[in-house]
Amino acid sequence: MIPMDLPEPDADALAHSARLQQAITALIEAEGGTIAFSRFMELALYAPGLGYYSAGASKFGAEGDFITAPELGPLFAHCVAQAIAPVLRAIGDQAEVLELGGGSGAFAVDALRALDAANALPRRYAILEPSADLRERQRDRLAVNLSPTQFARVEWLDRLPESDWRGVLFANEVLDALPTTRFEWREGEVWEQCVAVDDGRFVWLSRPADGLVGGAVRHLRRYLDQPQWEDGYVSECLPQLPYWLDAVCGSLAQGLALFVDYGYPRREFYLPERRTGTLSCFYRHRTHDQPFLWPGLQDITASVDFTALAEAGRHAGLDLAGYTSQAAFLLQHGLERHAQPDPQDAVASHRRALEAKRLILPSEMGERFQVMGLSRGMDCEALFAMGDQCHRL
């Protein structure tokens, strides 16, 4: 059933979704009738030419499905730039920035301008963007809004760097879009939620978890000291996170990996009352809980277990530099100064004030979004001196 408040896609969009649905259905049939939900999510988001992030529809901003912090205005990027500038200056002439998923390009524009003003322009600003369409949109935006000197530093990558590099890796709202495993706790056993086809529709079907998923869930339970999950408790986990992070940060020889996303420390993620998990779908600025609706036309996400990210960092040989709320991080790194009113422009001042409120108020992004830094070969703990919350992990 389609949620009542969702606008109907047009005929072309529905035809696009139908093509992806047929491709996923064919895979399910070839795999014997079921695939893991993580595989379904991977295809729905990243199938070449058809997945949500691979196709050409607008995703960010007022015309898309959601608004990320960089699309609100320049304040977010200015604060992040102020935070990472000392890291880049300490590394020197060889310092680079690697942004995972460039979104609309808004962050890169504002961050490069701010880093240039702070005398911390990196030798290279690399963007790893799997979507060819988004890559072209980013290129167009950066070419128009950056100076020739700034734009000359930008490079788009097809794959992660293989040779060692030094600098800052930045990922805003990347972890929540990693294909997640859905598990169910049933009579003391771990089941994995999968996807099957019934009468032409995708449906949930659970099967006993394999060793990887079962081991990951039992690790959670040991960490949480056997939480009182009722039968039928459903949630998400990322058994592949240590391998993903090791691949992403493996060539970072010195520097900082900075992650911003919505989520919780583990003890708050897997509360007994959060018994249906955190899976969410976004379509035209509306949120709902039906991931099988219109594959390829909507975003599918799950909240981040930041304790798992810290564990994965340790597995990859990284040090935990700090963990805090987005509000605390941005306030430490100059939000109030960057948001100062302009006495000559009341409209711009009002816009900046509204932007700052959305970034830091608890009812908006301030507490729901979290920031974690993982470092290698340098001490970055000062970046989290204001309001570090590592004790919550």
C-alpha cells in the first residue's frame, strides 16, 4: 500500500522503476527465490544506470528528496574547513582531501573557498563519486563557482587511491547509505531478513542467519550484556563495515578520516523499545518505511552504529580522535563567528540564522547527527575538545 502523503511518480519514472524491479526479480529467481535485504538495497541504490544514486534524477535540495547539511548553505562546510585546516597545514605541501560521494558539489565549493582563505588549500581535492550523472553535475557546479586555481586542484576518482596519501578523508551521510543487513531475533536465534517475490511484488522472508551475520549479532549482544529483546525484534547491522573501512582508509598513511551521519552509540541504537529498527526511505522530502516501493526512485537508509565505526577503525589500525554531536562540533569550529549578522544585508543575515538553527538545534540536525574522527600518524583529539562523547560508545 502506498503511504497516503506520497506524490505519485510520473509515467517515465514509473517505467524506470519497473525496469529495475524486473532486474531485481530476475536475480531473485536466479538465486533460488530469495536474496539478502542488503543485496536488494545495494541494487535499489547503486545498480548501474537504474539505481537511485546511479540514475539521473535530482536527489538533493528542494527539487530532490532530501536536504543535506551542505545544501542548507555554506556554514557547515566553513566549519568543517576550519576544523581540518590545521591538519592539512601540519602535513604540508603533500596534503590532500578525499571526499566520499560529492553530493551536489555544494560542500566542495564552500570547503575549497574556505580552505583557500585559511591558507590550507590541499595539493589535491579528490572526489570519489560512483554516479556519472552526479559527477557531471559536480563538475559543472565547481567550474562555475571556484576560481581557476581552486578548480585546478579538483580531481574525480573512479576508485579508491592505491598508493599512500596524506590528508583528510571526509564522508557526510555516506555510512547511512551502505547496504545494511536486517536481522530478526527469534527464540534465541538470529534470522536474516531477505527479499522474495510473491505475485509480482517484493515481500519479506526470513531465513536462519549465516555465520557472518549470526556472529555480528551475537557480538552486539555480548557488548550490550544480553539486551532484553522480545521475539520478533528487528534491527540492522553492518557486518562488512570493518572490511569497507579498511578499504577506504587503507592507503591513508597519515591524517584524519572524518565521518558525519545520523545515528547512535550502540547502547542507544539497540534499545528494546526500538524493536523495528531504523530503516527509513526518503521520497520528495517525505519519510516512510516501505523499502520495496518504487525501486530506484527513493533513497533507503539506516542509522549508523557509531560504536561499530569505532571498532572498525581500530580493526583498520586507526586511532579514535573523538566523537561528538554535530552541534558541538560546529560550535567548536566557528559556527557562531561564521553566522554573524551582516548589518548591510538583513535578508542574508536572517538566512544564515535559520541555517545555523537547522544545523545545531536538537529538534533539527544538531543532536541527531554525530561526528566521529579516526586518525593515523597524528594527534587530532583537539578537534573534539568541546563536548567529546567517547564515553557513550
